[in-house]
Amino acid sequence: MNIREPAVAGSFYPEESSDLRAMIKAIESRSKNTVPEGDVLGIIVPHAGYIYSGIIAMDSFRILSHVAKRTFLIIGPDHSLHNFNHSIQSSGYWRTPFGDARINHDLARQILDHSENIVEDPVSHRYEHSIEVQIPFLQYMFGDSFDFVPIAMGDQSPDSIALLFNAISSVSSDFIIIASSDLTHYESEQVVKEKDLRLLRDVVNLDQESFYSTLHNYHVTACGYGAIATLMMLTKSKKGKIYLIDHNTSASAFGDRERTVGYASLYAYTTL
């Protein structure tokens, strides 16, 4: 069996199953149970340590409890930029303290077959946390009754996003996107909120041109902006909407208001 071992268990989240379950259960009790307004296309979630962004992440994951689909395309940044292209793993399992989560090989192969800038590269995923930290939430909610495909993004430019969008729009499989991104990094809480809310307005308005301008002009250091932009493109193509559930910063958990990181929970949907 092709198994990716966890890279950040014991640091971003507990390495013991019982401790991890207790933590996520406590997070769930403090999160918002938002009922989606239509057919869910995807969610946007942060990927920091659970003590910092877990509640915001669960705000988005609880949306999925109202959805029948159980195949997820998880897109996150490759923080190490191991590969300039987008890196996919098309088969095998990802291990967490909850057990092994299965990759949907058929969906992964369809995406690869339609792609111009996605490559088979499990090495890029080996130590990357932006996708890994989402798996225990899915396992907590759905046990082993789901599968997924991981894509770690290298180039997050508009042209690269367009190619990724074309690939995922060409497949026949039905799936939900999980776009993994933190927002502004390591500035005062006031500045983080100002920058993040400016960017989030662009997301909700599905204005990708303004979104990229805001990233550049206001130096918004959202690490997974390409994942967000991909979901924006998909939502706009489906004539859907994106709803902001909540926004917060690491200061709510850590107390340091001078060096904070922003997190947001959103979901994309089409009206029924």
C-alpha cells in the first residue's frame, strides 16, 4: 500500500487518536452550524494549528454535514515550492491518528488527463501541512466513508489558475472543493483585519481581477490565494455565490495582537 505518513501530527494537531477526537469535539462545540442556502460547491478553510484556526475551520466543515457528496478535491499551497507546477498524488492513502484516508484514483487520473500544469508528485506532499490538516476533520465527521484528491499548488498566478480550473471543470466526477488558505500573516490584529476584510469582499463579489490587485497592492499574504481563486472561478462559472461565515485572527487563541495571522471560513454554493 502507498501510504503517506502524517508530517504534522503532534505539532499542528494531537498525535494520539483519543486526544485528537477530544480536541475536535471541543472545537465543534464552539463552532457555527450554518445551514447552506443551496447546492454546495466548496468551502474555504484555514490550515494553521488547531488551537489557532480550528474553530474557524470547523465553521466550514460543518457545512459539509448538510451535503450528500463524499468526494473532496483538497487544494492547498506548497509552502516549500518544491514543484513550480501543481502537484497531485493520484493513488494510495494518507494516514492520520484516525486511520487511513483513501485517495480517489479515478478522479485524480481524470484531472491529470485534462491538465496542462498538474504533475504526479507525491514528494511535494510529503511534508506539506496545508492539505494534511484537513483530513482529520473529514475523518471525524465521516469516518472512512469519504475519499479525496490532494493538489499542492506551486504557481498561483491567474494563468496557472485558469489551467487548473479548466482541468477540474473537464472531469465527469462529482466532488466538493476544499480550498485551504490562511490569510494575512504576522501583522498587528488591526492591520490583519483590515487587509483580510478587503480581500474577502473580493472573494464574496467573485471579482478575481480585484482579488489579485488587492493581494498585490495591499500586500495581503494569503498563502493559498490560488486555491481560493480556483473556487471563485468555479463558483462564477456555475452562477453561484460565496458566503462569509466568520473571520478571526490568531490573537483570539494566542493573545499576541502585534503579530497575528488571519483566518476565514466561507462556503460556495449555487441556488436551488
